[in-house]
Amino acid sequence: MPKQLYIETVGCQMNMLDSELVVASLRKAGYVVVDTPAQADTILFNTCSVRQHAEDKIYSALGRLKHAKKHNPDKIIGVLGCMAQKDQKLIFERAPFVDLIVGPGQLHQIPDLIEKIHAGEGRQMEVSLDRKAGSRELVEQSFESYDPLRDPQMRPTPFQAFVRIMIGCDKFCTYCIVPSVRGPEQSRPAAHILAEARQLADEGCREITLLGQTVNSYQHTADGQTTRLSDLLAELHEIEGLARLKFVTNYPKDMTDDLLWAVRDLPKVSPYLHVPAQSGSNRMLGRMKRGYTVEEYREMLVRIRETIPGSAVTSDFIVGFCGETEEDFHETVELVRESRFKNSFIFKYSERPGTKSFQLYPDDVPEEVKRRRNNELLAVQNAISEEDNLPLLGQTVEVLVEGPSKVAQRNDDGASNLQLVGRTHCDRIVVFDGNRRQVGQLLDVAIYDVDDFTLFGSVVTQHVGPEVYSL
Ligand code: 5AD
Ligand code: SF4
């Protein structure tokens, strides 16, 4: 009888990749994945600590399992990822029925830790060192990058893959918990990344998205030779079979010209850059310790648009950061209005114990003001997104087909014709009718409708074979 695994993942792409790799390692150990916690004998939560809300969701999901654990004490319940690193033993205190706590730097140990619990060794906790607990070298060693050999059968979509190129972050923006829970910035050796990408391409992968908290700060030196992200992209570009290369998330100050030239000159690299601005007010950027002024951010945008005309830029913003006045907020609105991002992710500031802003500044913008600013900024961005999608009406775009759309997934009756979803080279989402066999292909799609978020189109059928004329 195979063991049944249920896993829930919240947070960023890094967490999605971590969960994929944890699932793969447990499948190798004889687990099958099930759809509900009720069916499972092992329940894992891969967690996020960036905002309070993400943590609350996990604690309430854990609360709902209290009874299940009482009725079935052999069920294993585990908390993985950023919350495990941040709260550590506190999780055992708040949810005493949890068996397993594993930080993002110890994920490779999960199969062994579960074995120990089964063997009666009691609950298990493995986390990395606190950033101040020892020398940089020691702390770095305690955060182990989790990049085992990929197993093609175990990827959610065989045609797309995330590849980690660095872990951790050294920027210490004052609002952000990531540098504490994901540890010091460490770039992976280029040779490892290239080997992983080659293997993925051999298995039929068409698109690779390189991941790093500040992906464009990537730098690795081996045998006296330094590889930057631009160099890495040039090498990845040579790999046969790969059609698209993307990378997230960029840090504005590290958006160097060599990287922009690489995006311009390498056709497989998507002309799409996610470069969070966070605020349009210099006072807020200073308090956030982002390390740039709004003028410098604007200058960077000009450079991007001059170097890569037609590229899509996206951003993140935090509204209601400590001390944000209406005037500060309007400066952010102004930046969004003039920058014409493809889209922006907007977040209400969430105070995180353990960060500098938690220590230094009161969280003094009322919740309803944060909510209003969030909605206002989103409305400005959405109007721009729709306006900028309009010129695509009637155009033909090249789409990498990702799979059935959400609607088709809900009503899946196994038919080969169904609604598909894919993305353009600039990361725009396209929905169209197609055939299951087209998943993983690059297709031309003619656009007949757009909204702020999605393009709707139909596949351009190509005429193949000789023309036959009646005489
Ligand atoms: N509160 C709200 N948003 C935050 N982010 C990071 N930390 C916080 C916080 N404490 C946002 C930033 C970042 C995105 C991933 O999450 O905008 O770019
Ligand atoms: Fe957090 Fe700033 Fe690092 Fe991004 S760059 S992960 S916001 S500390």
C-alpha cells in the first residue's frame, strides 16, 4: 500500500520549486500524491512569511487538523519553508500535534526525518542557523541549496521548469523577512545550472525560468572566471531545444547594461523584466532602505526601454508602509501612471517581527487607508494594462502553450479539444481554443479580444502542402 502525501504550497515561485522537489523525493520513497488532507497519511505545508496573512492561513489550516490527528495519531503533519525557519519551536507550541518542522535550507532531509518519526524517534525539527549565530561561512553552510537531480515525470508541466540560480538575499530592505529566513545570498556554480538546464532540455523542456530573490545580482567565480547573469543567459541560449528563457526577480540597482544587452541580443530571452519599485516616494524608499531614489528608478526604466523597445516591465508596490502620507502615496500613483508597467503586484504593508522596520517605525497607517490605497493603485494599473493590451487586437502573437485553462481544468471531460492557456514572449496570458496535443508547442494565435489581464485569440492555422488549383 503506497503512502499518501498531501502538500499545500503558499508563497513565491521559489516555494513552488521547493515543493516540486520535495514531492519528487517522496515519490521516490514510495509516496503518491492525493488531493485532500483527509485521504493523506502525511500532510505537509510549504509556507511563506512575507506577510502576516500567509502565516495566519497556515495556522488556521493546522488548527483544522487537530481533530484528525487525535483520531489518527499516526498521521504525520509537517511545516516546511520560511515559517518553519522563522517560528521554529513556536510552531510546536502553537500546534503541539505537528510532527515535523523543516526550514528552506534542510529540505533534502525530509524523507529521512519522516522515517525517524515512523521509527518512534519523536517529532523532528531541522532549521538553519540564525544570521547572527556565527561567521558568514557557518551560516551559509547551514542553508543548503536544494537542487537534486530533476525527475521529468514529476514536474507539474513537462515543458516548463524553474531553475534556481541563487539562494538567500543580502539586501535587507527594512520591511522584508526574506534575508533572515532564506539566509545569505549564495550563487550556484554556473556549471551546475547549465547541467540542470541541459538535462531539462533533453527531457523536452521548452521554457526555463531562472529563480533568485535578486536574480540579477547573480555572480559566481570558478577557476578565476566570473559568470554574471548575462554570461549565464548567453550559455543557456546555446542549449538546443530550449525556446524561452526568463528570470525573476530583479533588483533595480543591479539592472546593469550587460544584462539589458543580453536580453536585447539573445532571441530566446523573453523581453520581460520584473523589477519591483516598491514606492514612488524617496522618503519611503529611504525608510525601506531600497538603495535607490525614484529618479534612479526612472532612469533605469528609460535605459530598459531604449535598449529593448517593446519589452514588458512589471513591478511590485507596498502601500501603507510606516509613515506613508497621502503625498507619498500620490508620488507612487504618479510613478505607476507614467511607467506603464505591464502589470503590478500591490501589497498592503504587513509588519514582520524580526525586521528593521518593525524595530524602527510604528505601523501607523490604518488598515482602511491601506485598503483604499491598494484599490486606488490597482485601478490605475489595471486601466493602463488594458490600454496597453488594446494595440494587440487583430495582431498575431507567438504563444507557448502551457495547458488547459482554469475553466477547462474545472470541466475536464477528457476531450481533446478544449480551452488552452499560454503566454507570449512578453509574458502576456493568452486564452484560446485548441487541442490537448498542442500543449508544449509554440503557436501563432490571432488576438480578437483583450482585457486588463488576458488576451483572447484563435490559433492561426497554417496551410501545409502544395496549393491545388482547379483549372
Ligand atoms: N509587507 C507587505 N509586502 C511585502 N513584501 C515584502 N515584504 C513585505 C511586507 N512586510 C512584498 C514586496 C516584495 C513582494 C514579494 O512582497 O513588494 O517585492
Ligand atoms: Fe526582500 Fe529586499 Fe531581498 Fe527582495 S531585495 S527579498 S524585498 S530584502
